Amino acid sequence: MSRQEQKVVEGAQPFLEDGEQVLGAIVARPRGWTQSTAGAAGPGAIPATLGASQEAGHVAAGTEAGLPIASPMALVLTQRRLLSFKIGSPIGLGVGGEVKELVGGAPLGDVDSIEVKSLLLGKVVTLTIRGVPIKLEVNAAADAKGLAKAFASAKASV
């Protein structure tokens, strides 16, 4: 677990229910954020527009699925729920990224799957909640596969 993810685990503690424990955590943004940010600085706004549209679609999907998401955000898995937190901007090497507020949570029984795919220098995490896919992007150092594995174990015991 990275320093940033450890900071999230510690920051999430006040928001947990009695007996609830963090099984995994990652720092993420809605899919499309990197493209909209990188494209905005370059010539021509088409990539930025496409990325912003894609990002807005995943934020809307989170709301539709009952798990609102933020940007930047932390995704925290417990044995009972999948939680999303608004965090400060992570700067790197564990700096920044403090947990600011709980944005939403979905009972583990409502989470259909957590899938991870590598993409260039990062990963795409697809959450499917109540049949609605929500795509997030994470950096290469994020323990997204560990989160997906912890979810599979927790889901099997529910």
C-alpha cells in the first residue's frame, strides 16, 4: 500500500461504522480527467472536450448507481461497504490527498464487480454497481488489483 493509500485508510477511520475495517483503498479520478486536463493545455480542444465529456459521464453514472464520486477521490472498501471520499489534491510521495468528506457509500451486496485493466502508465478501474458501470483512472502505483482481490474475498463471504 502506498503512502497516499495509507493516508486515506487513516483519514477514513472516523467515517466507519462500529466493527467496520478497511480492506483496501485507492486514490482515483473519474475516467477522462487526465485527457481533459492534458488536452486543455495543447493545441485544439477536441481531446479536452472528449475527456471532459467522458469524465462527466462517469460522475453521472456514479450518481445513478447510488455511489456519488468526486475528483480527486479515494475509494475505500470495507467488509460491508464501498465508500467514496472527496480528498485534497494528491501531490505525490504521500503529500496532499487528505480525506475531506464522505461523498457516498454502497452496500457490498449492491456492488456487482470491480475490474482492473492496465492502460499506458496507469490503470482503469471499472466499478459495476446495481448494473451501472463507473470507470475510474488510477496511477500505476495504486494497488487497484489488491482492491479488486479484497472485494472478491469480501463478496464471497457476504
